[in-house]
Amino acid sequence: MFNLSEKGRGIRAMFDDIAPRYDLLNRLLSFGIDRRWRRYAVGQLDIPPRGKVLDIATGTGDVALEIASRTPDSVQIIGEDLTQGMLIHARKKIAASPYAHRIHLVNAPCEAIPHPDATFDGVTIAFGIRNVVEREAGLREMCRVLKPGGRAVVLEFSQPKSRVFGVVYNFYFNRVLPFVAGLLSTRSAYRYLPDSVAAFPPREEFKAMMETAGFTSVRYRDLTFGIATVYVGTCPDPE
């Protein structure tokens, strides 16, 4: 069994606290752009009929539901999250959707995915990899559970490349967002958000990290002036 570090337990507790307002704040604070980012990320998958997809850090289930809406009915989706509070809300959303028979939820950390090698045709993680304390271990686990030729798609916040836009963005991200979020939820969690984004590796460094974990043909694309970035890596064929 994987033992969470003190930092990991703190992150889990923080997301438990904000789970009830998580969806509302996502839509409000991103002006709904987060939906477009998720749709683009899911579009990078290539899932065959009767395939299986793992959505890590599934949260309240948005990506899992997006995958279900864009794949054949024979495709099965596992939504995995460290936080029970998030999974409670995901379960309600999924039960109210047409895809309840296809999406199954698991409580587990990214660093210890409870599935055998070469199980999935695709793996996704949206806005979750920066919260994985042992990031290298998490990426290796993602590569391990992918079938040869399967794709991992990582959607994560980034620092904008434009200096002018970056000034505006950083003011909103560091000042406005925590204040507004604090009126509706736990302010410290939305103070953590810009801090964690600032500490996340630059694009080329994270791309190299994916390659070191075993992925090949790793590429990335910035979205919305570089606010977010999608990384795609492929599980190699065994030699």
C-alpha cells in the first residue's frame, strides 16, 4: 500500500474541503474556458471500440464524462482520485448522466495505480499532475498501465509566454482569483493554486520528465495564450 507523505495528506484534505464548490468555482473563475481545454485534451486520445481509459485525478468526473460522450458505448472508463470528497460529487454527476454504466470510480493516488500492466488504451490527467507529490513515480505508473501504443494526455496550467499578457494574467491569478474564491470556498486552496502553478516545471522540462518516465513521441501544445498546456506521450512497444 502506498503511504502518503505529509504534503500529500495536506493536499488531499484541501481538496476534500473545496469539493462542494469545486465545479462552480471552476466555471466562474475560468469563465468556462476550462471546458474547452478538457474537450481538446480528450480529443488527443485514440481509443478503439471495447477499449479502456483511465482518468487520473478525476475530481468531480468532468473528463471521464467527456471521454464517455466521445467514445463508443463499448468503451469503459475508470475515474481515479485521491480524494473521497471529490469522488462523492463525481458519483452523483455520473449517476445522473447517460454514461453511468460505463464509468467506474476508484479511490487511489497516481503514484500507486491499482491496475495491472498494459491495462488501458489511454490515460488522462487534467489539472492534477502538479498535485502529485512524487511526480516521477506517478508518470512511471501512468506509462506502466498503458498498452503499447496507448497515449497519455496531460492537461495542466502553465505560465503564459507573453510578458504583456502575463502581467494581466498573474494579477488575476494571484490577486483576484484567491479573493473571489475565498468568498465562496476556502481561500487558502486558491492561494495554493497559483503557487503550485509557479512551481510546476517549464514545458520542455516536463516533456523531458515524461520521456524519462518511459513515454515516446512526447509533444505539447499551449492553449489560450499559454494559460494551459496539453502534453501527449505514447507508451512504446516492448523491445
